[in-house]
Amino acid sequence: MKNPLGTMLSRLRSVFDVPDEIAPERYRMLRRKITLLMTAVSVLPLLILTAVSYHQYQSTLTREIVTPVRALVNKTRHSFELFLAERSSTVSLLAKTYSMAELSDEKNLNRIFLALKGEFPGFVDLGVIDGRGVQVGYVGPYDVRGKNYSEADWYNRTRVKGVYISDVFMGFRRFPHIAIAVQRMNPDGSSWMLRATIETTQFDRLIASMGLDPESDAFLINTAGVLQTNSRFYGNVLDVMPMPVPHLSYEPSIIDTEDPEGRQIFLSSAFLQNADFAIVAVKPKTEILRPWTSLRSDLLIFVAFSVALIISAAFGFTDMLVRRMRDSDERRIAAFVQIEHTQKLSSIGRLAAGVAHEINNPLAIINEKAGLAADLIALSQDFPQKERFSAIVEAISRSVDRCRSITHRLLGFSRRMDATYEQLDVNGILKETMSFLEQEAVHRSITIGTSLDAGLPRITSDRGQLQQVFLNIINNAFAAVQDGGSVTLTTFAADGGMVGVSIQDNGKGMSEEVQRHIFEPFFTTKKTAGTGLGMFITYGIIKRLGGEIGINSREGVGTTVTVYLPQDAPAPQSLEN
Ligand code: ADP
Ligand code: MG
């Protein structure tokens, strides 16, 4: 069974599969991948968090806004119910208190009507209708005495329900009214009704008391959606509301919808319990959600800013990281190459020294035997070819000497030397060395330039060996320049308390190939004229004295050899051990 976390990790690791070699492509890829990952890891949670809080805030806000609207609708509904209940119970009380006969008497009816109007200002008329539907008593602005209502809708409804509150209608002087009718029984079993008409100006006052802002609206409708009061936006009284009638519910309900003008609105409604009316309140969403919209834009700015910050930080950080990585990779590889080179040189040096050492003994024997042969020839009497023999033996001795000088020089590279360290002035040694070569310089009209740092610190090192180093390098420079060329010697204080000496020539320069092999023994481009040991020995000495040597050369332009020497040469030791 595979571990899912393990596979995920390995997949993640495979994202970082980039080529190993130090190619620009590797670092470009690394940079891209790290930046992407860092951005994703930090931006994603931010976005999720933002989205979650966005929704949470929105729903909280909606709830907070919707609740008061609901409460307001509920309160207003109660006010309407109270208003209608008061009126209908008053009419009911009159019908219970007085008999039809008493009320049919106009004088009585008039007195009662005046008293009623005194208590409740909205009453417009009061009428008594007998069991056949005929108006038998009336006080009010109309002349309706004797009118038969038996076919009227309200009459029949009242007969069924006992108490009836009509829809709003345009009545006297084109004012909206409602009618309230109550049915009673005469002692003889026949029925009669008391009917009152009431102005609905009070409705407008109830709506006004809701204290709505100018963007909002509230009105009363009947079950058919006909407006029972004027609406601010959706028509006047008796117009049909241009929106679907909310479903019947006595508890205030709220819906999220759109009005005919395309405004997003919250529509809250509740039906009255004692009449077929519903109170409707409309709040535009824009108004309600204004604080939300401003917060949303703040939030957007904040998120955009954060994302920008994260991305630029990721970019900057990754850039720095990858650059450091590349630098250290490059340094590591350079160091590697350097170590390889040093090791190669030291093993070549050991080999050369070993060969020289092995050859030394047979050379000594040859030398001894040749000396013996020379002595024998000298002591013996003349014999044929005696001259030739002694010439041959001499030639052998000369060759042996030459071999010995080579083996000695080779051994000098690695042998533990009796170093004689002393306080030295590098400038002085350079000048001294130059004096050996003055003759040749004059002869070949080579210009010697010097730029010696007078404040150069003195160093502890070996005078003879340094002379040899400088002589080798300057000799090479002389060999490289044409007659009339120039060689410049410079000394300077280098980093880490080192003393720097550079020998610059404007000679033929070196190819890369030559530069690679310059420190190897017997490497020369000078055919018969060179031994190829000069730079090999120079390198050995400088290493032994704790210094460094660098070559900077361009073919056809010239060469600068720079030697760095420490203030104090390390205790003598050979490269052999
Ligand atoms: P040699 O001088 O006997 O040839 P060296 O070890 O001194 O041996 O130098 C090795 C080779 O390095 C030279 O043959 C030459 O090709 C090259 N070389 C050294 N110094 C210089 C220089 N200043 N300008 C051009 N080539 C140089
Ligand atoms: Mg040389």
C-alpha cells in the first residue's frame, strides 16, 4: 500500500526536478518554480480567507438588515390590525347596544353618529339595513335612504361572515374609504346590519409612522394585489401593484427580488389577521448594502495590495536565493577545478622528483666510472686512439653533469630545503634581480617600467628562492617580448596582508592550452631553447612559501604574471609529504 503523503511529497519533489548542471536554464527553472510555489502557498490561503470572510460578512449584514425590516413590518401590521379592530368593535358594540328600531330612528342615529365621530374622527356615515337589504336608516353625505343592497357583494359577504371589512374604494369627494358592516338578529329572528364608512387617511399616517428613508416604500394591498394606500414608487391607491402578490403569511416574510424598474430589492410582507390586506415594505438592496459595497472595495484593495506584496517579495526573495545558489555553485566548481589542478601538479612534481632521485644513483656511478676511466687513460702509456678515448670520456662526464644539473633542479622543486627565512623588502629583491638582466635589456632595447609601492610591508621569506622566482618570470617575459618591447614590474599591498608582485609584458601572450600546462615540468614552446622547468620550479617555490601565482594572458597582447606572498612564509615542508 502506498502512503498518500509520501506520494504527495514525491510529486512535490518532482516539481523541483531541475537539471543539475550549472546552465542558466537550471536557475531560470528553479527561480520560476520557487516563485510560483511561494506565491501559491501564500496567496491561496489569503484568497480563501478573503472569500470566506466575504460571504460571512455578507450574510451577517443581510441578516442584520433584514431583521429590522421584518420587525418594522410586524409592528406596522399590528398597528393596522389595531386600527381596524377598534373600528369594527365600535360598530359591533353599537349594533349590540341598540336595537334596529332604535337605530332606524334618524334622530337617535344622528346623535349616536355625532358621538362616534367625536371619538373616532374618520367616520363618514352610518347606515342601518334591514333583513331584505333595504337601507332603513342613514346619516351621512349621501342620499341612500331606501336603497336596496340585497344584490351587493358586501351585503352578502356580511351575511356570511357576520362582520365585514371592505377593500378600499373611492367614496365621498373622491377620498379612499373602507366600509365596516356588522350583522345582528332582531328578537323576531330576522337579521339587520349596521354599516359604517371610514376615511382611510389614517392608513397613510400609519405608513408614515414607519419612518422610511426616501429610497424605501411601504403600502397596503388586498389579496388581489390592488393598492389600498398610495405607494411611493408602485402606483396610487386602487392601482394594481406591478409585482407578484406575496404568498399569504401572517408572519412577516422577506424575499430578495427585482422590481419592474430593475432595482434589486428586499420585499417584506405580512397579511393582516382581521382583514384581507397585506402590509408590504420595499427596501432597495443598494441602499442596504452600501456599507457592504464600500467594505468590499476596501477589501479588494487590501487583497490586491497583499497579493502584489507577496508576489514581489516572492520574486525578490527567490531571485536573491537563486543568485546566491548560483554563486556558491560557481565558487564550488572553481574551487574544485583549482584543487584538481593543484593535485595534478603535485603528483607530476612527485613523479619528476622520484625519477630524478632514481636516476641520481646510476648517474653517480657513471660519473665515478667515467672519472676512473679518465684517470686510467691519463696514467696509461700511449696507445692507439688514446686522444679519442679521453675525448669520449670527457663527453660522458659533461653529459652526466648536464643530467645532474637537471635532476638537481627537479629535486629542488620538492626537496625539503634548508630555508633561510629573514625579513625581506620585496621591492629590493626585485631591483636586485633586475640588475642581473640589465645588460640584456639594454642590448635588446627593452623598456623596464617599475611601479613599486614604497609603503610595502616587509615579509618573512627566503631571499634566494624569491630571486629565483622573479628571475624565472622576468626571463620568460624577456623571451616573450620582441626587441624594443616593454616589461613592467609592480608591487602592491594585496588583500589579507599579502604582498603582490606583478610582472607584465607586451609580448606574444599565451593560448588557453599553454596556460593550462604552463606549470608542468618540461612543458615548453621554445623547442631547443627552453627546458620547460622555469614555471614548474617557480610554482613549487611559491607554494612552499605559502603564496599564490596567477596568470592573465592574451595571445598577441601580452601576459601578466602575479605572485602573492604572505607576510610570513610557513614552516618549511616539501610537497612530498
Ligand atoms: P621555458 O621558459 O623553458 O619554456 P617555462 O616553464 O619557464 O619554460 O615556461 C613554459 C612555457 O610557458 C614557455 O615555453 C612559454 O610558452 C610559456 N610562457 C611562460 N611565460 C610566458 C610569457 N611571459 N609570455 C608568453 N609565454 C610564456
Ligand atoms: Mg622559462
